[in-house]
Amino acid sequence: MNTTMNTTIAAASGLVLVAVLSACSPAGDDTSQGQPPATGDLPVVDVYDITETPSVSDMALDITQTTMNLGGGALDRYLYTVAGDDAVYGAGRPIVVDAGDTVRLTASNATDTPTNIHWHGMNVPNDQDGPGIRIEPGASHDYEFTATSPGTYWYHSHERPVRDQVDEGMYAPIIVRDPIDASYDLDQVLVLDDWMVAGATGRTEAVGEVDTVNGRTGDDIDPIEITGGEIAKLRLINASTARTQQMSFPVGVRVTHTDGAPLVEPYTTRELAIAPGGRYDVELAPTGGEDETVTITNERDDGMVIPVRYTAADATAAASPFVAPEPTPLDPELLTRTPDVEMTLSSTMGSAGVAWTINGETFPDAETFDLELGTTYVMRFRNSDVYQLDHPMHIHGTHFRLLTESGSPVAEEVWKDTVSIPAGMYVDVAITFDEPGTWMAHCHILDHEDGGMMTTIDVA
Ligand SMILES: [Cu+2]
């Protein structure tokens, strides 16, 4: 694996040239009269292109209900938005701040259901984390915390049933910028999701049939525009409540961050499997002598297609501004230690449908854990689910380091807040909490979380 700072990614030769789109009309603002706004009618300004977006740390957020056209159907959904703002945020209002900023946000609940906000992946004080707060309809709540670590995060409801709230749109990106991010020619957030417009396609989970990128679908998905010699930072967020997004890139992209955490050893790939709740930051720096439009796609034949419009230039590939962190020493004892905490993930058929369990019980009856502040523990997630489903486990309040997968050491230093536990496998992680409080641990397939696959870790 290449660790040189200025590694660049050249376009693979032999790329199939997709017809270059000419005279492409911008996303229209000619809303059909009498119809709810279609996602294609969202403003021409791409609010998820944050290259020039100023950092704003004091803000008001309205949690609203609205109707949109999506994939040919009218969709009732929730929306994180701003009162009086003309922009329609198809994937919620992005928050963009600088590392070290104190975020002050007043969230007003204009929906008819209680809700709250969880800052997924962000190390915030326990009383700001979300699950312990309830914002009643018509009420508001002030959140305040310091955005300590730069990275790609998202914020979403953690009010049960969490699946209903998140699946129907109670989420948005929150980006904590590193000063070096200003060196990218393009800084683009890509929120991936699927929506149930006609109905669910999943067996036991809410899997929608309409795939979206930043709340748009089909031909309405904004293209990524890039010229030879430029370098883009793409921040991929999987907001799907149940589906792992299997992303394919037209050229190699360089992965710099997992779940907001910088990689000691960035790597180049053309495939990324992003579990629900997970994020990857990648760099795209194509070169080549001909204009062409290629696509970033997911695994579905009729899924998301993100056009990449490449303009040729007589330029060498751009150097990456990314600076990899120094490796964190790993105590080898952690690799062989009997786990301090073990969570066995499974499911049983109960009278009310499938019960999703941790150590044989469902939340709030599942085994809880008492851990000491600042102590490093080995935590094992064992997937014994008879349904042979992967379970992406998310821990609040900290990141953890991957140690082993079914006993095999993870070769690279990787930190995550959400890790997919493949069916029949077990994954050991090293975890240290630096903030006291009661923290949630749960599957981020939110049907499973609501169905019981959640517990708490008390840190003192
Ligand atoms: Cu699960």
C-alpha cells in the first residue's frame, strides 16, 4: 500500500467512453404548477458542494414535514431545513464548521412527532449526544458542543422508532473542516440513500426502491465536474437505514478517511462497500487527453448513477494535500487478549415479528456494560444471526480501532464508529472512552436497532 503523500490517481486506460453530454440543461426551477416540488426542481446551487461554503457554527434548524416528488411518486417526508431559506435540502441542511469551532444549534420541531438529534461519529459530551433528549412537537432544543476532530459526519434522529424517523428524512451531513480541505479544487458531499416511494423491497428491513444522491434521483443527480490536473474530495455518507451501498468508481479513488478518521495508510480502490451509517472520504484526481463523462454507480441495475464530467487539460495529476497521521502504537497484547466485552448478535422469531438480540436479549433488557474512563478494552462483536445478515455495529461517544476479523489481524490501522460484522464472523476492536456517560451501542440497520439490537455502555 502506498503511503506517499503525493500519490495521484491516473485514469485507468481502456475506460469505456460514455457519450459526452452536450448542452445539458441545468436542474430546472420550473416547478410544475400545482404539483409538490420534484427533487429535480431543487435549486441549481448544489448545497452539498461545500468547496466555497462558509463555515457557520451558530445556526437554527427546523425539523419539518413536507411532500416531494421522487421517482414518479409523491413522497411524504421529514426534512432538516432552515426557516425562510429558499434552498430545498433534499438530504437535509448540511452543517459546515471548522475543527475547534463551538457548534450552537437551536433545533425546532415543526413535526407532529417527538424527536431529537444524534451527532453520529462526533465526540460530543454525553448530554448532547441525542438519545437522552426529547424535543416535543412545537418545542425546540439548544445543542452546544465543540467540533474537535475534522471529518465527515452526519446528524440524525435517535428517537425510537429511529428507523421511521431516519428513513423518512430526519438527517443531514455535518462536516468538520480541516484547514487542508481548502486545498481541494472540489469538496463534495454525497449522501446516499434509498426511499420507499411505492413500497419496501426488503424482507425484514425498510429497503426503498428509489436510490438517491443528495436527495435527487435518476437524471436529476448533480454531476461532478472536474478538469485534468484538479483534485476532488468526495465525502460519501450512507444514510440508508438498511442497505450497504456497494459503490463502483470509474477510476481508482484514494481513500483518506473512514468514518471521519484519517487513514495512516491511504489506499486506492475502485470499489467501496459502505455500511449503513458509514462514511468514506476519497480523492478523485483524473488525468487524460479527452473529455469524457463517466459514472460512479452502486450495485443496483436501476440504482444511483453519479455522472463525472471530465474536461481534458494538459496537466499532470494533482498532488494530494492529505497528510497521513503518525501511526498509533498498538499494544500487541490487545491482539491476543480474551475480549473484555463480548456482544453476540442474533435474532429470534417472536410474537411481534423478528426480535434482534445482543447476548440473547433485546433493548432495554440486553446486557449492559460498565467501563472505566480512559481504559482501553477489547470488544468482540460476534455475528451468530441465523438469518445470515451482516450487522453494522455503531458505538456512540468514541471511535474504535479494528484489531482482528475472526482472529485474523487487520493489517492497517483503521478507526471507525460503525463496523459491519459479516454473517458468521466476529470482529474484535480496541475501544477507549474519553467522555463519561451512558453511551449507546447498536446495529445501524435501524429495523434491527428498533427491534432490539441495542444496549448501553456506562462509562465512569
Ligand atoms: Cu443488524
